[in-house]
Amino acid sequence: MIARFMCVALLVLLFAGCAGKSGQPVRSPAAPAASPTAYAPEPSPTTGLQANQRKIGNLLLTVNGAAPYTDELFPAEPGTHYVALDVTAVNTGTKTYSLNRFNFHLQDSDQFTNDPALTSGPEPLIGSTDMTPGQSVRGFLVFKLGDGRMPSELQYQSFTGNSGSIPIPRESAASATATRDSGAPRESAGDAAKRQFGYLSLGQFGRDWDELHPAQQARVSRTLYSDCAQGKALNLKSIDVIDEYDDPITLASIPETTSRAVTLRMTYQSGAYEMQTVHEVLVDGAWRWVLNDHAFNTLSAGTCP
């Protein structure tokens, strides 16, 4: 089972820095990207389709490029970032074609399928439009990915059932994540720890995994983590930060050797409380919790601690 959820027997197995009294949890997110400023130019006309093009039914789609995007009105949550795709659609048929942003999905480098995000830009956004024969529409599609994930392929399925996918150019995919701000954190380690334990209390284990250290995410799948955590929701009444301080950390599965220790007081619905000290590691401007070596090795082998 997932140690982080029950500190006495299980939590000690899972989390780095579990130290508490009677009872239950313990512990140990990334910054939004810069606004898209430059995209790959439209491909030169050729007699055949280029690698960044697909003809799906009567619709010719081109992915011109991908770039990070920052939205001041609808900022991405900690542990996530926006990616904007520059897309051109051409109606090659003889009838009006209905183009809709919700026919698009983005598969990321961890094989997750992401729906278009609600954002205020960049302009022009692809929305819903009826394209006349021969009409070309160029605009942006924005998706929200977990930090550490890169866009892999743009997927499209029409209302009539035609479907296909277009690989994202490797250089564009890398720039869409590599250019994110890696400077100072946007929140305190204590705030991050409170939010993460809030996910555990609500049974939102997938969202909790989204803020796991990316080096550990690469070996422990979201599905396995969530499956192992089922039935271990914390049922907390409140979470309070008592103290936080710099603390060295040594884990074989991550490169960092420094962390921020956070002491939490977690009060359960029953009125009982738990004092726990957990560790947060700064990665690309955001705080990530970590699994201890035993839990990581067990989960990365495909079994539950």
C-alpha cells in the first residue's frame, strides 16, 4: 500500500522524511511557460505531404510549430504548463466543412491524451467555424500538460468519424517545455505540501502524482500510483504548516541533494491530529514531493509497497 498515506507502517515505506506521532500521512509541482513568440513557418508547397502534415478526410492539417504559453487570466495550476500549437487547416473538399477545436486532442510524451484548455489566448484561437471549399484557417490550439511532459502528436477526429494524428516536430516539442522558467519558486514549499496532502484527503491520487518529482514519474506510472493508493484517502479536516526549513536529502532516484523540509499538523475528521515532517524538492521553479528509496524501488518494479 502507499506508505505516504499511513505513516506508522506504510508511510515510512513511501516518503522521504516521514516523522510523526500516531497515525497517518507524511511527505515531500512546475512553472508555466513563456508566451509563444515564434513558430516554425508554413511549410513550402510540395507535391506530397510533409512530416508535419496529414490529410484526414477532406481536411488537410499542418502543425507549424509548438511553443510554451503563459495566460495571465487563466494561469496554469502548479505542476502544469500550457503548450500552444500553431495549426493550419485547409478544406480540400467540395462542401462546407465544420471545424471545431474539440475535435482535437494532444498526446504527450507520457502517452496521456489532453483536451484543449480554456485560455484567453494566444490570438487567433481556433474555435468553431464552417469552412467553405478551399478555405484555409490558421490559428492556435492550447493544451495543458503536466510538467515534465512534452507534446508528442496532435490527434484529430471529425464528426463523421475520420481520424488521424500528426507528430509534433521534435525541436518544437522540446522548446515547448525546455524554455519554462526554472528560477525562483512561485509558492512556498509549505503551500505545495498542503495542496498535495489536500489531493490525498480528497482521493485525487492522479493529481497528487502530477506533483511527484519528474525523475520518479519517469519510472512510476500515474495509473500504478493511483491504483496502489485506492482506499487510502486521508479524510482530513485541516492541514496547517507549523515550520519549514532547508534540509539535505539523499535519494538514489533523484539528482538533487537539497530540499525544503515542511512540518505539518494534520487534523482528522475524528479530531485526532498528526505531526509530520515531509520534504519538497525544487524542480524547474516548482516544489515536487518525493518517494523514499524503498517505495520508489517497489513501485518502479510494478508492485505496491
